[in-house]
Amino acid sequence: MAWDVTERIRALVMADEENIVEQRRHFHAHPEPSHREFRTTEDIAAELDRIGVPYARPLETGLIATIRGAAKDAYDSRGVPRRRVMLRADIDALPVTEQTESPFASENPGFMHACGHDCHIAMMLGAVRALNQVKDLLHGEVRVVFQPSEENGEGARQMIAAGACEGVDGAFALHVWSEVDAGRVSCEPGPRMANTDWFRIDVRGTSCHGAMPQRGADAIIAAAEIVNNLQTIVSRDLSPYEPAVVTVGELHGGTARNVIAGSAYLTGTVRTYSDRAHDMMPQLIERICQHTAAAVGADAVLTDYTVANMRMENDEASAARCARAVEKILGADALARYQGTLSGEDFSEYLHHVPGVLAFLGTRNPAIGAVYAQHSCYYQVDESILAKGSMLAAQYAVDFLSEKPA
């Protein structure tokens, strides 16, 4: 019976592959940033309406769909599902100007699906269509969360507050990934993505005429030195066995070309795996920014340090279930090993409430130029992997619901 389900899923998704690719291109052409995924949400809702899958809209953007299993034991006499599995797809884009020259490149200037969330939406809609056609074999309920605002680390918490995890027994997500070969899947247990924090440092100097630098204190010089010295946290304050990244993504200062800047600010992100390194970071950053600025006669303050999301760890049983699903639907050769990444993911927030797994679905294919990292303005994917993602999500849901309740 299990293999009959697998063959049905495979046949349904393969027959739907052209549609999945077309939808991915549509979403890619119309990216929307965090908290502003209005058209994206409407387009997802329209597709769910078309195929008759009910949904709720607890937030301004994003939605939660429900596929009710029709197997005899799917619900008890009170209407409570035997098991409920949550599938998550994030839907927001990045403030990146696309440079791919693709025929379906972003039509929204300054924004791009440079992390693959367009793929996540299309793959999940493909999985929903397949699962909706095998409802007779679903021994429980599938909750599908199309989540906004992953890139700023807020969407998962908002969906959880809206009840996304209530009554859920397990969770699953896919992330297309540029460091894994196209079509292969990495779903090992344990830490897979890093603690994610955000910071801002404000620098105060003394402005003066650009031809009289001795009369002031240059905030831009102080800020630039802070950028360099922050890198010594990783190279000198942490053990080489503790992975960490400190990245400054913005540096702003000055008002005119002939004025020594009296103020500047910089913002960035910190990524860590260990609790020790994570706990140390605010104090280390504050020490460096204060003393570095003082050395050139300026002042610097760590004005904001926000813990966005904790590290993403795959539950062991969920990871094993995912690996079995990969073998069933894609074959044993599709399993890949990947060391993990210091990128962050707010899917980790759901895993504080329910056990689950995030699988990396490889998109890397040098033959078509799919070699650029996530968040690159040149980011591309091998679209042949999209149907595979749909099949895997559907297979995982079927397998999860077929297991005996704990």
C-alpha cells in the first residue's frame, strides 16, 4: 500500500510539473518583501480556491490551508484528527535588485526572490494539489502554512501566536539550497542552521571642515575601524572549534564630501551555533566598538542587539522519516550529506513547539549557471528540482499521518 501511495504521488506531481514551474516563474516575477506579501497571498488564495482547499487568513499576509484526510480513521467521533502534520513554505522576498536577465526576472524594482521562496511556494502548491487528490489515503490532517516575513525573522512567531502549532504533532519544511547539487536532499539530524541576531552601532564624532581634520573627530574613520575590528571576535575571542560569523551589511555616515562626518551608524548580523558564543556576542561587540571609537577620539554605542531566531535543529526521528521519504520518492542516490550552514531560518521557532525537520533541496547546477549563493542578485535555480520538492513534501505528509499516534 505504501508504495501504491508513492506511485500515485509521483504520477500526480509529474503530470503537474509544467504548472509547478509556471507558478514558480510567476512568483519570481512578482516578489514582495516581508509584511507586504499582499499580491503573493492573494495569488496563493486564488489557487487554493480553484482546487477547493479551505484556508484561514489569521494575519494580514500569509495563510493557513487545511487538507482533511478521508481515510476511515482520519478523525475520531469528536472530529479530532488522528494525527496532524504541518508543512511550511515561506513567501517573502529580499530587497535585492535582480541582475540575472531572466525572461521572468523581477518586475518589482529593488526586490527579488533571491533566496528561493518563490520555489517554496510553487513546490508547496504542487504538494497541496497532490495531497488533495489522495485524501482517501490520508490518516489525519495536513496543515499547510504559507508564512510571511521569514527574511526578517518575525513571520514564524506571528503564525505561532495565531495558532499555527495548535494541535500539530510534527512539522516539515523544504529549503532550496545552492550548496547542494541539484535534485539531492540533505536532512541530517541535529543543528543545521545558526542562531541569528541583528545589531546596530551608532558612532558619534565631531564634524568640521574637510580641509581641517585636526579640528574634529571623524565618525566614518571610527566606523570603518569598528568594521575591521569586529572580525577579531571570530579570529581571537572564540575557539576555532566554534563556528561564528559577524557581518556588517550597512555603513552610513557623512553629509557632504568636504565635511568630516560627525556621526555614522552601521548594522549587521551575528551567526553562531554554540550557546556560549551566542551569549558572549553582545558584550564582545560592545567592548570593541567603544574602545575602537575612543582610540580615534569618537564615541560608539551598541544601540540595538536583537535575538532574531535560535539555531535550527532537526529532530532525530523526523530526520530519519524524511530520509526514508527521500528514498521512497526520489531513490537512495538522492540523499546527500551537507555540513549545515550559518545562515538562519525562523522555521526553528516552530520546532520549539513541535518536533520536525527542515530539508535542504539542492539546486546547484553549473551547466545552467545555478551556482550563485542565496541572497545574490545573480541567484538562479535548476527548475528540474521543483517537482521533486513537491513529491517529497507530499510523501513526508503521507508517511507521517500513516504512523501510529504516540
